[in-house]
Amino acid sequence: MCPAIQRPVAGDVLTRADLVGVAGEPRIRVEWRSEADGPATLNGTPVRTVGGIGGAEAVLNPGGNMIVLEDASGRAEAPVWLDAEPGPRYRVSVDDCVWFLRDVARGGCRSLFDNPWPAGWRSLHERYGMKVHLNVYLEDPDSGFTLAEMPDRFRGEWADNADWLRLTWHARSDKPDRPYLGAPVEAVLRDYRQVTDQILRFAGPQSLTGFTTIHWGEASREVCAALRDEGVRGLVGYFLVERGRPSVAYYLDAEQTEHLSRRDAWVDTSLDLVLVRHDAVLNLLPAAGVVPHLEAVAARPHEAEVLELMIHEQYFSPAYPGFQPDAWQKVEAAVRWASERGYAPVFYGEEGRLV
């Protein structure tokens, strides 16, 4: 039986919390099991296995690394990524976005920021440098609105603000729940392409990004592979295990989900797809609980480097039965906390890269 690398796990996105050794020479502790006691090599460096277990340090380079262990029983490999250089960073994302686009389109706005909702995000950007990523529906069936109604006269404003304001596909509409659980690949790609085409039309390519959150965080591996082929670089979700079953975890099994639930991100190397875990769903927290929740996240080193802060659009609206009058207060509390503790606002895949 070939040796098995147990730590790190293949696909791990490693941050500063994973590093050991001398500053300026990033190293990771590697642990393995093997039936072949005695001499071995770890990335070409001589090591030993004793009693079926072994451990040693390996030097890493920024970006992708292949950890290779070889001994008399065979060879084991674990691809990992060193993502430590950007340091502490945070991203704000908003799911279920469509109402503000409807209101801008139908409200006779001369500026995108005549509408109070995008104006609120701009105010947070101006005060804290915050960046926000909006995950967008194609339509709001209750009002008959579709993205085709969104005028393109704001393209200049979208372009001027693309350094902090981005859009991507989320789903066709809010209902049904879990719309892509078991859905055919062709149906998902249809919705993805329709939303993406509309964003390109009314906002321009600079407003798109390669990361998104699929509505309800549920989709088959085949769907996610097809989206990767379309250019989706990463997916964001809750990645919880509830009653032994994955929840809001796309297609991952319970073991994979449990592993990711204790980390910032993980790469499915078979798809070259980055999976990023939410740290706080702000509409699920009381305003007074936002800071204590983030303090608890920050106390867990392997979850603290990259903060993913999320809220849903509808909780800002007085017309919604679940309206939260303190929604803006929750967002500001989270953004202020992150800013005061040195977290930089980012979009993934750029200066805030995850892989």
C-alpha cells in the first residue's frame, strides 16, 4: 500500500495559520502514514517513517505547490496552495439581489446612486473602503421585472465604481427554493448565461467577477463543472454538516464539508474550483451579536485570515415580511470591526486572491 499524506489535505488553501519555521521561508508541517518504515523523501529531502508514521517540514512557494512523499512502498502527492501573502482580508457579498435593479430601472433615476440602496453601499465604501459583491437574479416574477428592463445608461457609473462594486449570477429567481438541486446542466447554464449577458449589457465586463454563490448553495458536481468551464472560478457557501448531512455545501460529501467547515477555503482539484466558506450571515445575527460572532471567528486561526461576510437583499426592504430595520447597522458593525482589525477589503481572484 502506498504512503498517505494526512496533513495537509490535498486541495488545502494554506494561510499564515498553517505556516511554521523561519520568517521569510514559508514552511508547512507535513504528516503521513506508511507501511514502509525507514528512509523516505519529502519533496526530495531525506526523511524517515517510524512505526508507520512520519512528520517533517516542507518549504512552500507562493501559489500552487505539490507535496510529494516517496518511500519503498510508493509515492503520495498532495497539491496545496499558499495564499498567505495578501494577509487578513474580507469580502462583503449580498445574495438575492433584484429589487434594487427593478427600482432603479422603474424609478426614473438619473444616477445609479439616486436609489438609496446602492447609495448606502457607496457610503460604506467611502467611509471604510469596503467592497461589495452582489449576486443577482434574472427576474422578480411578482412584479414582472426582468433584467432586460435595466437600462444601459448607467454603464459609465458601473465602470467608474467597479473597483468596489461587482455583480454575478445567483439564480433565475427567488423561488423555488433550492432551484438547482438535481437540475439538468443545460437549465443551469441557460440561467447563468442569461444573467451574465444582461450584466454585460447594462454594466459591462469590468463589473463581473469569477466568484459567485449559487442560490441555496446546492448544485451537482456536473453543474459545478459546467460552470467552471464557463469561467466561474469559485463558489461560496455555508459548508455545514447538520445531522450528519452536508448543508449549503454544493456537491461535497460530509467528510469534505466537515474539513472545509474549519477552514477559509478548499480547492476541488478535480474541477480546479475554489470553494470559500461564509463566516457570517448577517441577517441571521442580532445587531448586538455581530461583533461577538466575528471575535469568535477571529479566535480560530484557520478561519480568521479570510472573512466572508454575507447578507440578503430583502432584509433591507420594509416591503418584505422579514424586514430588519437594523440591516445597515449590522453591515456597518461587521465592516467597522474588520477595518479596525486590519482586514483589507478585497475581491477574490485579484489582490485578494484565493488560489
